[in-house]
Amino acid sequence: MGALLWQIALVDGLTLFLAVGIGLWFRAWLRREKEEMDRRLNALEAQQAHLDRVSGRLQAVCRSLELMGQGIKQGRGNKIAEPTPEPDGRDEDAYSQAWHMLANDTAPAEVARRLGMGIAEVELMSRMMRYRRQG
């Protein structure tokens, strides 16, 4: 009878050890999954912040185009309309500096590099200035 009790105790101990091992493995797996999800969430938040900045810049350029269009319709002089600043003031400096640098014939690529702006938006601003000067 003693050997049977030892066998039962050994089987129970191995079963308990197996259950604890599975539990620890599952806990580690959940931790890795959570870390991966956190990493992905951080990447998405960074992308969203970047898209918000680009959206703000596009809105400023659109406002500038609207002002230029209104100026052409009203027949104002050759003054170049500067974009309306963002409500939070985020891009006001960058755009006013870009307009000033472009007015001083700085190359659009150099303006974009110095101010950390996209080359396409600086090129668009430069084209707007050329068009305004011609009109």
C-alpha cells in the first residue's frame, strides 16, 4: 500500500508541476503579447501625430490659396498673402519664415531642409508666389 501512495503522490506532484508550468508559460505569453500591442499602439500614435501635423500644414496652405484667390478676384496689388496661422500657433513660425525665405529667393529645397517642412508644400508655396507675381 505504501508504494501505491508514493505513485499517487508522484503523479499528483507531476500534474501540479505541469499545471504551474503551463500557467507560467501562459503568463509570459500574455506579457509578450501586451508588450507587442503597446509597441504597435505607440507606433500608431506617432503616425497619428505626424498626420495631424501634415493636416495642419495642408489646412494652412489651403487657407493661403483661398486668400490668394480672393486677392486675385478683388484685384489687389502684388502683395503675397501669407497663410492664416494655426489656432494653436504650431506652424505660424515655420510658414512665416518659409514665406520670407521664398520672398528672398531662397531655394525651396533649402527652405524645406532648414524648417523641417515637406519639399512638396514649400514647392507649392513657391509656385503660389510666382503665380501671384505674374498676375
